[in-house]
Amino acid sequence: LQLQLFAEVDASRCVHHLRHDHVRVELAKRRNQPWRSLQAPGVPKNPNERPDFDHVDSDDSDSDSQPTPRPRRATPPDRASGGRGGRGGVVASLLSGCVEAASGALRGLTAAEVALVLLVAAHVLACPFTKVEESFNLQAVHDLLFHRTDIAQYDHHAFPGVVPRTFVGALLLAAASAPAVLALQLAEAPKLYAQVAVRVTLGLASAAATARVHRAVARRFGRQSGLAFLTLSLVQFHPLFYGSRTLPNTFGVLASSLATAAWLEGRHQAALSTLTVGTVIFRFDLLLLLAPLTLLVAARRQLPLATIAATGIGSGAAALLPTLLLDSLLWRRPLWPEGEVLLANTVGNMSANYGTSPAGWYFYSALPRALSLAYPLALASLPLVPRAREYVGVALCFVALYSLLPHKELRFILYAAPLLNAGAAAALAHLFARLPPRNAKTAGRRTAAVLGRAAIAASLAGSLALACCFTAAARLNYPGAHALLALHASSPPRGTRGPRVHVGVEAAISGVSRFLELPPPWQYSKAEGLAPAQLTRFSHLLTGANDDATRDLPGFELAHVERGFTRVAMRPPFLLTEPKINVLRRRKEGAVGRAAAAATEGDYFL
């Protein structure tokens, strides 16, 4: 072919495949825009050439068995609708703007990618509350949205946590979710809806990053591998569940997903830069993933050593500046949060105080639960798909390095999930492509075709069933939030002096956040270490069900007991619960036997 648009082609990313009967040429564009034709004027088209085709999206495949895709036309943007007056018009315009932005983002997605987005949102609606590990970023987003410049009211001054965390992720998340939260405020919706909006926004970002990896997998291994990647992602619980959690690890997974997509596309410098930024700002443990990738790129001479060094220094300095400025301002002292976390967990070994696990725990417990079917497929890709070995190898090296630290949690190794899922998808597509056709000539091959497809379908169904069980258990894991909602429903304020609620430690770490608080005259306190005599100034207490100090507190009666998940049983009801949070209220004058009645009616008394 003689090209008249040679300047629009990235020659370093162009490849060709020599087949027994034809030549396949893949041309990489410099700009994401359609081409009318690749044929130079005046050059007759060979009758053996296929018609010119064009790709604007990522549906390219290196599999010759795929039919030539049709060109896709860009959908024209919708026309803006007229505005309306008054508060309702403002709310309507904000909501319509949010809907148009979401529809614009979803317009370029495939049906499977839309299903991924909806599934992430469904996880948020199923479990809208958060745990203690997510509290810093969630409270920070709340303060940025509602207190804004009143830094003295920010939650982290009273409850700084064990180690400081950065506000960069919270600021980005607050800015992205601000239009939806503002619309909810104008509509006078409960603040819990704002928490859902914030988490859905983060979940959409995670889904978009996963879709980005899917398209990179389709480019690298073929369209069938891309479809397999999305299928495996849809039947996993932990990556989808954690995709909307306001953990520092979630922002780290976003960085690792974008870096994985860049690496799959051959953009090694972009991959190293993205991981460097994520390491400096969000989670320094991303260095354990960055190090083996850097060594591999250097060993294969995919980038000069000078370029690697310049990328690391430049990206690190560019990432360090905003976190130093923002976090020093909000923490009111010179601070690089991840640097302080690194010193605390390495020199001080503080993480070991929260429990330790055996060296191989990630390999025999965490990865099977996090990836389910994708874990054995990722291991199988090492002998089956040579092109996937480097991706799976780097991921396994990262997990092995992290296994050297005594304190282990599943969320720490989710950075490896995109790489392992990519390798698993390539292996699944490889196995599926080698199944005999269903209309094979011999009975044995037809039987093998049916059994092979049935085994794949059954494995995917088993992974989906396991994900559903995890979701059902997760719904029962926020007794503090459910107890506070039960209190709100059962104790409406009377007069100008509203309820005064003390949130105990057990309730605060199991779902209660500032987004759940009602406006005045309700008053809340999370003060710790209060003596029983100091608790008498509150009208309601949320305490641990096993807290002996408050179980028989004078002047209070038991109003409600909230149960929470405890373990899985092998027979119905399978998911077992036990009392977790007690809701106590001040005993009224003349009330006799109220506490005894509450205890008699059991865990469901309200």
C-alpha cells in the first residue's frame, strides 16, 4: 500500500503479520480521528485487497479469524435543553448536566463495559456505607464539600488516624462529585445520598480504568481476549467492591490500571510515569510494582536508562509538589504523607501491630478469593500464552515482594489484579479457541466441544455465585450505620432541644460517617475515653454489644440491638449474625421495666 497519510502513522507501533495466503498490516494512528482512505490517488486497487477499513475505537484484533469490523461513526452531541427558573430549574439543570456528562462518557462504551459500570453502581447501592479503613478519605470529601474553606471544622483535626493521609485524592473526588452533591443539596435530599453520589463517582472512575485496560487487552491479545477480560471482571467481587471504596488503595488501583493499559499498548514511559505518580501521592507500596517493571524495561532496552531516570525524577517531582503544598496546608505542618507512612511501616514496623499472616497467605488465600477463576487462568497463561508471561510475571513478583511484610490484607495486592486478569483473559481465549467446533464431524470432537464450553460456563457461573455470596455477607457488615439509621427513624426530635447522640468506637468503625448525620437540632459526638458519668449528658448512645462498661449504664435503657455478620455456615441460613451494636436511650421518669422488656423481646426490638 502507498499511503498518502504517512505523517499520521506512528511507525514504531505499526506491525504486520505474514500469513500463508495474505498479509495483515496494523497501522497505529497518531490522532484519534477517522481516515477516508489509505489508498494514494492514482494507484489502482489490487483486486485481492480488502476494502479500506477504519478504527476509531479499540476493537482491533490480531486474530485473522475475526471479520473485518465496520467503520463507526461518531455520535453527534446532544443539544442542550433550555433552562428553567427557580430552585427546581437549577436542580433540573444540574441533574440534566450530570446525566448528559454521564451519557457522553457511556456513549463510547460497549455493552459489556456498560454492564461493568452498572455492576459497580449496584455494589454501591447494595453496600452504601463504609468501614474505618475508608474513613479518612470519606470524611475529607465530606469536609471539602460541606465545610469548604472552614478548615478548623475538618474531621482529621480531632481524629487524625494512626498515620496521615493525603488530601489529593479526596480533593479530586470532591471536585468530580460536586455537581451531583450540589443538586442533592438544592433538592434537600439526605446527606446519605451525597455519600452514595461520591462513591458512585469513584466507582465510575474505577470502571473507566477497567474499560481502558479491556481495550488495551483487546489490542494486545485480540478481541476474544478483550471479551474474556471483561467477562472475568464481571464475575469477580473484590475488584468491583473495592472500586468505589474511598481507600488510598483504590486510588492506587486506578494508577496501576492506567499503567497496565499503557504497558499493554507499548507505552512504557507512560506506564512508568503513572506508577511513579501513584507511588508518590497515594500509596508508596506501588513501588513494589514499579521496581520489577522498571527492571524489565531496562533489561529489554525498551527505554534508554537516561529516559527511565528522567521519567522517574520528573514524574516524582511533579507529583511531590502538589501533595506537599496541599497536605502541608490542611495538616498545618510540613508534610509528605506517604513519606511518613513509609517511615512508620518500615522503620517503626507499625503495621505489624495490626496482625501478621504467613508468608504465602497472599498466594493461597487472598488471590484465590480476589480473582476466583482468573487466578488459575493467570497461572496457566505462563505456559500457554508466551506474550502474557511478562505481565503475569511482574504481577507475581510484586505479590512475592509484598509477602515479605508481616502484616497482610487482601486490598494491598489489588494493584496486581489488572495484570493478572489480562493474563487470565489471554489464557481463557487461548483455551476457547482450541475447542473443537460444535458441528465437528466426529462424535468425540462434538462431545469435547460441548463439555469444554460447559466447563467454562460452569466455572464462570461458580465465580458469579461466589461473588453474590460475598456481596450478601458485605451487606451485613455495617451494623453501626444501620443502628444509627434505626435511631433516626425511632427518635424524631421534639421541641428545640434535639437528640444528643454519642457514637462509640464500635459504631464509628462499622459504618457511621458524617454523611449520615442529620441537621440540627440533632447533635453528635465521637469523643473517646469518656467515663460513664460523662455519658449522661447524651440522650442516646451507640455502643458495642459486648461493651461491659455501658451494658448496664445507670439512667439508660436498651432501645435497639443491631446484628452484624460473624461467619459463614455450611447449612441454612449460611450467613450467621450476632449482636454488634446496642442503641441506648435515656430512661424517662416513671418508666419501669423498660430495659427488661427490651432484653426480653430480643435482637429485633425497636
